[in-house]
Amino acid sequence: MTTDRPTVARVARHAGVSVASVSRVLNGLPASPETREAVERAAAELGYRPNAFARGLKVRRSQQLALAVADVGNPVYVEMMRAIEDEARIRGYRLLVSSTGGRIDDTLALLDSLGHGYADGLVLSPVRVEPALLDALRGATYPVVVIGTVPTDVRIDNVRANSAGGVRMALEHLHDNGCRRVAFVNGPADTVPGSARRRAFERNVRALGLDPDESLRVEAGDFTLAEGRKAAEALLARTVPDAVLGGNDLLAIATMQVLSEHDLRIPEDVAVVGMDDTELAGVTTPTLTSVGLGALERGRTAARLLLDRLEDPEREVQRVTVQPRMTVRRSSLRGATAGEAR
Amino acid sequence: MTTDRPTVARVARHAGVSVASVSRVLNGLPASPETREAVERAAAELGYRPNAFARGLKVRRSQQLALAVADVGNPVYVEMMRAIEDEARIRGYRLLVSSTGGRIDDTLALLDSLGHGYADGLVLSPVRVEPALLDALRGATYPVVVIGTVPTDVRIDNVRANSAGGVRMALEHLHDNGCRRVAFVNGPADTVPGSARRRAFERNVRALGLDPDESLRVEAGDFTLAEGRKAAEALLARTVPDAVLGGNDLLAIATMQVLSEHDLRIPEDVAVVGMDDTELAGVTTPTLTSVGLGALERGRTAARLLLDRLEDPEREVQRVTVQPRMTVRRSSLRGATAGEAR
DNA sequence: AGGCCTTCTGTAATCGATTACGGAATCGAT
DNA sequence: ATCGATTCCGTAATCGATTACAGAAGGCCT
């Protein structure tokens, strides 16, 4: 618990060389074998550990990356975080996480405070993309990678999911299984994923010749089980579809529960497909077919884009789209075979 | 993207005062209203943001807490992390997370590297408590709070789950429901939770007069679905119990799946109870009765202990135990009522 | 008016590293 | 032996904040 840690000066004295030599040896710069040996021995003997502040002050690097998501407990973000942390650690960076709770001012405050320099870059996954946020991003003094979509005039690396492709994949799958009246239990339309999935649903319903009945669409107040149940109840009070697409796995699972309570069999009476393909999909009864949007891959890609930009700030802005992948399980299967699809 | 951020000197010049005054105003130390006004205006006009390194170098504080867990993707750790992040943010600290993968040398390396000073304290949740780890903890130059159990001679704040109490609660509940041949699908016995739960199981089987048949106990290779399935298969190949306690929710769910595949009804033929009470418990069919060990509360408590110790390094060593809480759902109910218990 | 106390302020030292710069030593070639 | 080119090394400046210390200014009392 003592506080007087040895400094570079003490190591230098102990080794009988100058501070410059100590620093050089410790940073792998050229030095004679004797000097090297003496410094290394002294450092080891004293248990020397360079002070991160002093070093950072001089070299202007914290070796830290920040990750900002709405909720660190959300399985999708957890997966991203895991990928980012992995990637960062491999390349010698630590990871700072912070929850913004989806609140725009908290996000702006974070963006601002990162200007203090304690992180070299930021991976941001905003729930809503507002003008104020874009302004802040434009003005940031450090590299940012956005997981999500940003307007093309904002010159920021980003990696996005292909929500539209995922919705199409799900609807084609249901169509192939003979479903025609496909309902959509979506999350809030004023969120990035909510609106994208909504538009894609419209488009593909038309393209595939599915029933365009407006009453087949409901919007839950949030991407949660509880809100999903309410929305599903509302849906069933109006009409009974032959399939349901959930805006995410929780909404799909909530719908399955409500369907069961109404004595509708899954998938015989109503087929169900979720989105995000979280761990939850494998444990329900029946197991849930779900379209994964590559959270892990998005996280990994975002981390790489950020680290690459730190190495070369001048490189061209990158925009990467991660493709969806559907895992077919029981909830949507009427006789066909299970498996994966791209 | 420019790099020449204003410094305290520039603010001082712009405000027509000294650097000392600038620092004082910005840190809320006494100053005349005019000085205060001038400094605040200058700082705002220049968009001044204090450099975290320079400040940290002088005051020896990073305002950062570190959290080390085996796997940031594990729901139990996620919950802890969420609680810790919350608590830290409220008190003005940021949170660094890192996965140790449960490897002891990675953990030791982390302990060591924190000595560089980039975090003021650490919350550690070790999978296995080895002598080498204890040595490292004893030698740490910064406060550590352990989530888990440490020997009483190691003077380190810690907060522990009451695994034994949780197991007892589960077994009493099953006993009350008329079960007598209760099986235990546990995780590896060489982990902290694995061994504690194992011992508690033995003890309570005897205390409650349950069937002590050795063949009712199996050990999965890991706390995962896949290993759980294997273990459950092995169990059923030997004997059919009237109830199963899972070492965690995943093991319990895997067991439920295997039971269903063997045409055993839950809970009529076999009752099932899990541990940890993760989100998964609410989405299975039937829903899973599970004993929560208070991950969130352990996280919050750990954060508070750490922050309190940072404020007063001399305070007495604290040891807190968080009580379990069982949520009764369908998987264990033979006619009784659902609800919570302490 | 003089002396003392209080309140503000500015100068300069300090935290602990990295690194520009110049000097010393060594070596080889002539 | 002399010269230049290389290597290595040490001194001191630097990064950007905080803060000890001392001086200046103002108020109050006798």
C-alpha cells in the first residue's frame, strides 16, 4: 500500500546511467548491451512501473478506447462489447464502457468529456441519430466510429447492419413456408433500427405479394418483453395472422408467449421469426428462428476501423455493411429443414 | 480534428490573469467574482478542456475504476457491470472493463499493469482463488474489492454471494413440493461457485432427508448449455429423479431440454430449479424457477465499497454477504402458488 | 497614521515520463 | 596519426496541469 513508487530517475541512479538511457532501453530504442542489461536489472530490482500519466502527457496517447452504447446490459451491445474488448486488448488498448441510457444529452456530454484526452478514440452506437449528435461528431477532436448509419456528408467511419436485408430474408423464408398474412411486431419507429425495419417490412410485403393489411402491424413502446406482450395482445385482438416477425428476439418471444396463451400452436398455426439471434433464441420452446444482424462482427469491425484510423488518421473514410444471417429453428418450420442461411 | 487544444496558460492570457487563478476558478477554490467571471468566460470562449494526463500526473487520480471478470458476456457479470458502471458514473468515475478469460496469468498481468496508475481501484471477480492470486492481491498498491470469497487473513474488502443459502432455499422448496429424489447438475467443482454449491447440496440433502444416492449428482464440464446437455444425458442414462437443481440457469435449461426429449413432463414428472435467475429464466417453457444470487446488488455493493475506500483508505475491512432470492415460476410448481421468497 | 489580519493573486516548483541536441568515444580508411 | 562517420550517452527542455509560498491590497482597530 505504499505510494512512493520508483521513478525513472531512481532507476537511472540505481543502474548508474542517465534517465534518457533508461527510457530508451525501456522503449526498445538502440542501446549498448551493457546499458540495456544494467537498466533491465535495475528496473526489475526496484519493481519499476512507468507512470501512465507522465507517459501519456508526453506522447499524447492513453491506449484507451471508449465504447458508448445505450445499455451495457442489452445482449446485442454485450456481444459488440465483447468483440471490441477482445480486439482492443490484442492491439494493446484498454476499453472504457459507458451507458448513455439512450439520452442524447448524456451522449453529448460524453463526446465532450472525451476531449480531455483519456481515450484515443470512440466507438459509438447511437439509438437515435439527431442533428445535435451529428454536429458534435463533426466537431470531435478524436476519431469516432459509429455503429449504425450516418448521412454520407458526415465523414465518419461507420459500420452498419443490414436490417433491410434481414427483414427480407425473414419474409422470404416465411413466404417459402406458405405464410401470406405476416404480422410485424416492431419496436418504436423513432429509433434507428425501428424505422429501418419498418420501411423494409413495407417494401418486402409488397415485393412478395403478402397481405398488405395495415392491421397486421403493431408497434411496441420499447424493445422489451413487457411491451411486446402488450403489442401482441393488441394485434390478436384485431386479427390472427399466419406468421409474425418480431422487431427483435424479445418482441418475438413475448409474441410466442401470448400466442400460446391464446391456444395458437407455433409453428403450425402461427410461425414466428425474431431478429438479432441472441442467446435467448436457443432456449425457448419451440426454439426461435431468428435473423442475426452480426453484432459481434459489427463490434469487431468497428474496433478495427478505429484502431486502423488511429494508426493512419488520413486514410479514406470507411463504410462497412455487415450481412445478416438467419438461423432457422423450430418456430418457423412447417416441414422444411433447419439450418443457416445468408 | 486539430490538435492544438488551449492550455491553462492560454486561458490565463486570454482572461488577463495567472495560471494559478485559472486553476483555482476551475476547481472551485476561492476567487474574486471578477476573476471568476473572466476565467469562465475565457475558458468558454476558447473551448478549454483540461488535459486529463497533466491533471492526473499531479493529483495522482485517474477517476477510473477497473472491473475484471472472466467473461464480459456472461449474464451474471453483465448485471454486475451494469450496476458498477452506474454507481461509478454517479460518483464521477469511469469504468474500464477487461475479460480475463478466467486465466490466472492474465489476471495477474492485469493486477500488475494497474500499477501504472491508470485506474484508482479494481473490482475483481475471480473464477478460482489461487495462492498466486492472493499474493498479488496482498501486494497491490491500490484498493481492490473482490466479488467472491477470500480467506479472512487477506485484508481485502469483499462481497460474496450466499451460494449455500441459495441451494438450501431451492432444496427446501423442492422438498415442500414433495420431491425426494433431487438430482444436481452442477458445473466444474474446481471453480468457486461449483465447489460451494456442491458442498451446500450435500449438506442440505442430508438435513432434509432427501435421497443421498450418489448417482443423482453429475458435473458438467462447464457452465454452458452444451455441457449441460451432456451431463443431463449422463444423468438420465443412470436414473430418473423427481427433481433437478441446475448449477446455473444454463445447466437447468439444458436439463429441461433433455428431459423433454425423453418425454418427461416438467414439472409433473420432474421439477426443475436453476440458479442465478437470469433473463433466460423468464422465456423458457415452462418458465424456470430460479434462485438469484443478487448479481446486481453484489456489483453495486462492490462499487460502493471501493469508492468508500478510495475516500478513506484507512477504514476497516468490510465483508458483505448478499442474500439469495428465489423466484418461483412454472418449472417447479406442483399445485402451489408462484412468487418470490427470501 | 500605523499595525495587524484577511483575502486575492502571481511566480515558480513540481508531478514523471520522452526526446532534441550536442558531446564523447570508437572504428576504419587513408 | 588524422579525419570523418557511427554509435552511445547525458543534459536539459518539454508536456499541462496543481499548489506552496510570498507579496499586494484592502479593512479594521487603536
